[in-house]
Amino acid sequence: METRSLLDEALGLQHLTGRVLLLEDCVETSAAFVLHHLLKHSLSQPLHSSNVVVFIAFAQPFSHYDRILRKLGCNLAAQRNDNKFVFFDMLRDFCPDGDNGKGGEGGLVSLYGKILKTISALPQENKNCVTVMIDDVSLMEVAAKGSTNLVLDFLHYCHTLISEFGCSLVMLNHEDIYSGMGRPTLILQMEYLADILIKAEPLATGLASDVHGQLTVVNRSVDDGERSRNKLCNFHFKVKENSVEYFYPGSRT
């Protein structure tokens, strides 16, 4: 039985169905490893063999994710062949070289149509076991020619999949690209939609060889017996070749 990490406990991985997870990071401290962890978790549950991941990639090609997930013990190519992993390569389909890309409103509307068609075509037992992942929202905004409204409309459309099918939605966004703009509407709206907010940040004390950064997880409306509450967790992490180590501040000597 795999040992649950501090991240697993903070997220409550057994209760992610129908929830929205927002990952926020910065140049100094990437949260991509959390996305990879969630991707592996979604595809590696023997008790939930109906799980399907719809992955929308604006950041990297399929080969990038396949290489990383193989190190974590998950074969994305095999999962794709088994129709458990549906990959939309937006670098190829949405952002080709030149000015003939499918950016703007038409491109995002078409993309949502493909996602909806993909989920609707799944067997009934798979439809409420779908996780939609977006890597990443800031590059989607670039592909939408800088239109925040188009991106927000798209995310709200994706949010309707939760009520319609019981899907989960995972979004990664680079928060620091808006550092000179205060708290822009896009970030505020995404944080409003999120049931779980995961923020990766550098250490306040600066760089350290044995600590790569800190994670803050806000898990909203956690069931606590007869009432609901928000659960806040903060811990450090170190990214290794094939794993990530999580530990509380001051727990290392």
C-alpha cells in the first residue's frame, strides 16, 4: 500500500470527484510536479478503473508528459491507447507557427466542443470519472490573443461539466506574469471557482539546497462531521528525480 504524503492528506485525494483544483506557481517555483502527481493519481487507481483524463496542453507536447510520467511509473502512451488518456496538443492545433493559428473566440469554442464531444462519447460508467486538466491557463490567454474574457468564458463552460457529468477540473496558472497588474480578474475568478487552491512559492528565506520551495493548500468546505470548514496546510518540498519529498518547516535537522 502506497504511503500517503502530506500533499495527499492536504488534498484529500479520495474526495476530488466533482471539484475544481487551481495550481498557482511562479518562475522561481514551478507547480508542474503537483500536476504530474494528480495526473498519475487519476490514472493509477485500480479501484476506479473507469477514470479518464482529458488533458489540454498549451505548455508542452505529449512526449514531455510521457517522459516524466514514465519516471513516476505511469505509461501515458499505454493509457492513451486504452482510451483512458485523451490529449489535446494545443501547441500543434492551436498555436502553430505563423499567423494561421486557431486562436481567439473560434478556437476556444471549438476546443470546448471537442472536449464535450469526447466526454459525451464515453461509456456511462466513465462519464462521472473524468478529470479535465489544463496546462496552463496563462498560455491559453496568450493563444486567445490576450482576451481574458474569452478564457473566462471557456473556464466557465468547463465548469458546467462538473454539474452535467460530475467531472473534476484541474488548472495550472503562472501567477507572477501578472505581478505588475495587482490582482487581475482572471486570477480572482479562477480562485473563486476553485474548491482547492494549491500555491507553490519560494522560501521566504531564499534559496536552499535541500528545500526547493513551499506549498500552501487551501481545501475549502472540508467535511468535518456535521459541519464544513476550510483546511489550510503549509509544508516544504524537494523535487527528486522520480519523486517529491514533502515535510513540515523545521522538521529537518
